[in-house]
Amino acid sequence: MRILLTIPEKCPKLHQVPAGITSDFPLKAPRMSTQPTTAPDRFVFLLLDNFSHVAFANAIEPLRLANLIANTTLYEWVLVSENGIDARCSSGIRFNVDMGFQEVSRTDTILVCGGRRIKQACTAKTLAWVRRESRKGMAIGGLCTAAYVLAKAGLLNGKRTTIHWHNRDSFLEEFPDIELSTAIYVIDKNRYSAAGGMASLDLMLGLIAAKHGAELANGVADQMIYTTARTDIDEQRLSIPTRIGVRHPKLASVIRMMEENLEEPISPANLAADAGMSTRQLERLFKRYLSRSPKRYYMELRLQKARNMLMQTDMSVINVALACGFSSPSHFSKCYRAHFQTTPYRERGTSVTQP
């Protein structure tokens, strides 16, 4: 079943909070470091097909709440899609939008909202529009997987960026010269990127704080019941001990080495030596905490990377195998089939749920 979500009435084609708006619940307006003496900042949200609903919501809600808390219009926004009519998010909900690929002001900030199947959503028309608007020198950002669009459009040359960790390997293969961070968000001059999910909120809180002060940004975070606001030095993924549910420093050290060396796997003997233990101790450690051998665990990491690359890139199966540490395509295919119950060649015809 498809749900049509209608955006409230605009004035015209513009979302804003009218002057003097009151809240349904008591809000204490914080003292801002600067008063709004200029026109409101306007954000242009480009909603790509299958964009991440949560990443978009966490980017637009802070703007609404900033207006509400400040009791004035600090921010305005418009929604854009390729067809100029609507856009479908990853959960299937359709959003009415304000316009198609029309020109926007050089003072606007464009935020491209990506999600699933980003390569299919990155159409020629989308790239042409983003490139055209970028020539005005405006700030442009990508949420979730949308850094791919910015990179494809050539807007990240010489810039740092970030992307959802699920798409990291495929991004690095296609854009090896772009500096890709593992941080939750990156601001590099007039290029913004957030890894999706709650990272969009962290980015927007950072932008609000930079323009109107930390007190207003903290007020927005409080309204969103967000007590752990992060900065651009925070990493996307949970720490290895938290992720695997085991707090053993040597085990975490070995897993970190494995994750950082998937293309050229390290032997169990060398892993053990680097961690300051014997191979036998390493085997017992993995068996006790992860119920598998180090070799098996390492293989699963490599195969998961291979699957991501098969689903997200146009690389040949042979090149994917090499990028994941398999010197023999036949061995790669055999291991892949044993783990995923399908072959690498057939995998290309299936879909995978991405953030």
C-alpha cells in the first residue's frame, strides 16, 4: 500500500514558521549569539528515488525546531525531485515536492538526500542539475549515500567527505582519489556530508550552532530528546568490543587488523604475533568468544565486503575477488556459494536492502 504524504501549505512554495507562532508546549527561547538581521537561510532538499526517510527527517526537523524555539523564521526550505511532482523514500512513502530542476539562489544550501540503490538514483539529469547549480559557488551537501552523487558530479575533487559505512568499500573503489572519512559527518568548506541516520541531525546541529550559537542548537537537541550530540570527529560505527559484544583488548586488536587488511589477508600466525600471543591462544580466543576460528571469521569479513561490492559497483567478479583477497576466481566462487547459498554471478541479479 502506498501512502501519499502531503506537505502543509506553503507561502508560496516555501516552508517557514510565520512570525509570532506559538508552541503547543512551553518552550524557553535561548539567547542566541546573533540575532536574525538578514534574510532566513534557505535549504533546498533534493530527494532522490529511494532516499533515506530517517536521514531526511533528521535534517529537516532541526530547522523547524530552530524556528519554533527562536520564535522567528531563521530557516526556510523547499523540496525538489527530478520529476517535480513527488519523491519516494526507502520505506515506500511518497512526498509531494515544491519544484523540479529549476534554478535556485546562490545563497541557498542544497542537501542531496540519498538512500538505497544510489547508483540508479544518480541519473544524468540529476548530475547535470547539481553541476549547474554548483557553479554558483553555493554550499552543497550529501546525506546518507548521496556523497556518491557529489563525487560523480566532480564536486568532491580535493575535498574530504563521508558516506554510510555500508557503501564505503564501493565508494573507495570508484573514487580512489577522494579522501573518504569514517566520521559521522564532514564539513569541508562549502561541501557537507553526513553518513545518514542520526548523523544528519548531528550535522544540522553543528550548522545551527555555527550560525546562531550553541544554546539554540542545544535547545533543538533537547526538543528532539537527543542527549548525545556528536561532532565531526566521532566515528560512524560502534567500537569493535561493543559491536561483537566482547570486551577483550587482544581480540578487538586482531579484528581491527583483519578489517583493515581484507585485500591482502594476514596469516593467523602473524595476527597472533602482532597481538602478543601464540596461534593456539588466538584459536582459543576466537572459539570461546565468537564460536568460530580466526580463519573462518576473516573469511566472513572478506565475503561480506565482496557482496557489498558486487551489489554496489560495476566491477567484474574477478576484480571483486582480487579486491577481497582471493587470488583464484574459482575459490572465491566456491567460498561465496558456501556462505551465501548463491554464486557471485547470480548475486548481481538480486537486490539488497541498504540504508
